[in-house]
Amino acid sequence: MKKIIISIALCLSSVIYSNDENLFTDPLISSQPEIIKSILESEKTSQDFNDLLSLINETDEIYGSLSERLNNGGKIVIFFDPAHGKLPGGKWQGETTFRMSSAGLPEEIYSILLSRKLYNLLKKNKYIEVKTTDDFMEVLENRSETYKNITFTQTMKLAKESKAFMVIASHLNNVGMLSKAEGLANIRGIHLVYSESGRAYLSHITNVQSGFLTLYNRYDPTGFTGMIANYFKKEMLSYGYKFNNWKQGAVADDRFLYFANFPLSLMFESGFISNPIEEEFLRNEKNQDEIALSQYNAIINAIDEKFGVDLTENSISKSKTQFDILTLIKLSKMVNYYTSKTDLVKAANICTLMDKNFKSSRFETSTEPYREIKNRILSANYHMNTASANASKKRYSAARYSLQKAFNSLGKNPYYYPVRAEIAARYKALTGRNIRRSMHYGDAANVDNYYETEFPYLGCQRENHSPTSPFILIVRSNQTLEEAVNLSIAPNDKYCSKILDSLRKARATGYTTQKRYLAKKKRYINVRIKRSYPVRFTEGIYIVQFNSNMSVRRAEKVKIVPFDPKRFQNQEYFKNSSLAVKEKDKSL
Ligand SMILES: [Zn+2]
């Protein structure tokens, strides 16, 4: 550590006092590959020079000369990021964010079990040191059952301070509340579900999720974390476990700040605790052991493959220096450094260098996201420059428009947070107003809004239903239409056969698009065509409305419907069918 401080101090003084020739004879710099030297060369008079140099030194210190360092008692530090944790109020984050198991346990309970298993394997390896927060370490050491939640920003800070080689986390997966029967179990069929705000719905759950998956860092240019995901998958398959459908269990992820700022990072998602069968499976200690062992082996094998050190050996044989890997880590840190400072042309130039040197190499796929980063930041940069030019000519509305374009061109990805913050600040300075942010996924998924637009006629509220107000008709698997009608509508004898007859003739309207040739314009256009088709009452939820003569006015299949007796009639759930035989209450 001291040595690095001295060398940085030396370099600083070189910038100030000596000529450039001397600077590049510094062994720390002269030993760097050409591509890195060329970047330093172009920055030698800038303040950025020292920051870049410390990024380079930090990378060499953590990832360089591994075999020598490990044989001399050095360790590879793995930072274990706690999965969620207790919130200031004392509840597990799993409870407050609907990450509960089908048996009602928060995600953290299972994460603790699996994290301890993996920790015990890592701890036994003399070349590895696990670091984490103090309270999570107590949990890993089996001395405590509780730990605090920390933000991804804190995780990154702690990982950097502990000079971590990589960051891992052991999570369990879950599904949205509208896919969980009675608020807990993700099982097939028609069930009562609750939204996150506590509203009840009847939902036809067809999407049942299961299987493990690994979220690895999409911005890892070395392919190391993707390799861990794939090795893990291979081991798990050899035990007979199944991967989740999403990218076949190995997902290149960029949704977390975590991934934007720490090149070698990943999250294991070892199964769906929302699935009762999988939860039962995860409770089994033998299965937990096999999962943790697969994770451990995957990490060890990928370190061997990518960094050339076999951590299962008693003494590490000398590996070839992995220049390519080190260079890629340095380059990715530099792109991130300049992007964070909104120095976008410099960031793009480094992407170009990465592309030139690695596009036709074994790193072609893992460096692919940097081509996307380059395009996005150059586009944002172009619009920002246009905005500045317009503003200086007092064309304020054009400037505002360009800033909004720059902002939108970066999407919602956390990688560009600092750039978006800079654009938003400029927008505010120019207009005095906040920039318009694009809609979040969460907004689009607002079921209440969705129903308002999809079924405007459901807005009517009725205390007393008449035969013409809408019914919820539920058809379960292996149920005839007659059985379904008897349960949901329970019509009296007078209407029974008429209703069945009407439903069998029911038709719904839908739209299809067709290509049509326009002779005048000499081209094809898409035309929307209204079609009427017979409704087949297969398994599902239907909103049915009759005319006063009991013919079907509307019969529509829906995935989900508000559980609301004021809006709907349904004998099974609400006991409010206006067509049902009114039985005298015989109970005492
Ligand atoms: Zn989680």
C-alpha cells in the first residue's frame, strides 16, 4: 500500500516538475500494455492522469501477479454482499417488498442458509478471504441471525475499500403479487390474489416460475462472471436441477448500480421461494449443500480458466500473466470513470480502443455492451452539444428540446445515472423546471389504471345487481360449461337452459391486421379488420353480460379481474347472483 502511495506521489511530482520522457520511464507506467500507455500519454497534462493511474494500480494490485502473491500468503478477497436485510423499522426488507416464500418466510431466511453454506466452502480455501459488513459476517459465522440492509452504493464502497476481486450475493427469486394465490403461492389455476397495495383480484395464474438463474454483470468485459454463471448451471444440471427459462439460467444483467460500478460482480438466484415445490426443495439441507458446492466450484473453475490460478492446488504453479484480462478491467474502469464525469468523448474513445483490440478475439461477446455504451453516450453528447449551441444563440426552446432528447437517449439504465443527473441539472438551469422522466415499468404495470382503460363499463357500481349487470364466470380445468355456470351464476330453473344456450352461441369481437395493396400509392398498408369469433369457454376467467332477453351481450376472457362484489355478480365468491334461487336460511 505504502509503495503505491509513494508511486502516485512520484507521478504527481513528475507531472508538475519533470518532463514527459521521465514520466514514461516510471516502471509502473512502462510495464503497462501499449493501449493503456497510449491513454495515459493523451492525459499526461490533465488532472485525470492521476485518477487513471490509481485505477490502473488498483487493478494490478488486485488482479495482477496472482500466482506470486498467492504463494506469498496473499489472498483473493471476495466481497459477500448481504441479500437485502433488516430495515430501520426492524422488518426484513423481504417482508416489506413482497419477497415472501409460499410458506410466508422472507427471502432473507433462505439467503442466510445458502450464504452460510457457500461461505464455509470459501473460508476453507487458504487463498480466499471473504469480506462483508460486520453484522453479516456474524451471520455467516453462525453467531447471529440478523443483519441490516445496505444500499448498492454502500456495497460498492465497501467492496472497493476491501480491495475485492469480485462481489457475490446469494438471493432467492420471487414473482409479482398478482401471480401469487392468496398472496403467497405461485401456483397454477384461478385464485384470489392481492396487489402490492392490498387490493384483491381474481387472477388466472398461468405463469408459474421455477428454477435457478444467475444474474451476472453485463459490463464485465472479461466474460469471467458469465463463465461462473455457466459453470454453476452445468454443475446444477449434473445434480438434476432445472434452470429458469430466462436466458436459460444465465442472465447478463445491467439493472443494478452494482453492475455499473464493479466489473466482476454477480448474484446467484438459487430458486423461486414463491413456488411451494421449490421452497420445499430449498429447505432440504442436502440440496442446499449441492447448490453451495456448485457455486463454489463454479467460482474456483472460472478463476482458474480466466486468471490462470488453480486455487485447489497446495502451491500455485506459475501462471502466464493474464494481460488481456487486466487490460480489459482497466479499460472498463476508465470508461466508467469518464462516463461518471460526463466526459463522454473520452469514454467513447476508450470504447473504440477496446473494440479495435478485442473485437476479433475471444472477448468479442463480453465486450459487446461497450459498443452499445459508445453509441449511447455519443448520441447523448451530440444532443447536449446541440443544446449548448442553441442556448448560446438564445434559442431556448430548441435547447430544451435537445436536452430532453439527450436525456431520453440514455434510457433508464443505472450505468448512465451521473450523465442523466448532469443533463437534468442543465435542463433545470435553462428552464427552471424538472426534466420529464420516462415512464417506469412500475407505472405501466399499474393494474388499477389498466382496468380503467380496458373495461370502462366496469366503472359502474351497483349495490343490487340485476340480470343484466356483469357476471364473473370462472371455468376451471376439467369443468364443463354447465358446471361452471352452476357455480358462478347458479341460475334458477327458469333461466338455466336459456343461459347455457346463449353462452354456447356467444361471440366476441377482436381485431386482426391484414396487408392490403394500395394500387394508387403502389405500396402495401396494414389494415385493422374487425372480426367476430365464437367464444370457447376453456379454462379461465370471463366477464359475461346478458341482454334483457338473456342473449349474450358481452363475453370476454380476462387474465385478472377486481374482486369486487359491487361491480360483479358471482355466486361462488360473492353469493350475489341475481339469478340464483333465493334459499331461505335454514340455519339457526
Ligand atoms: Zn433478492
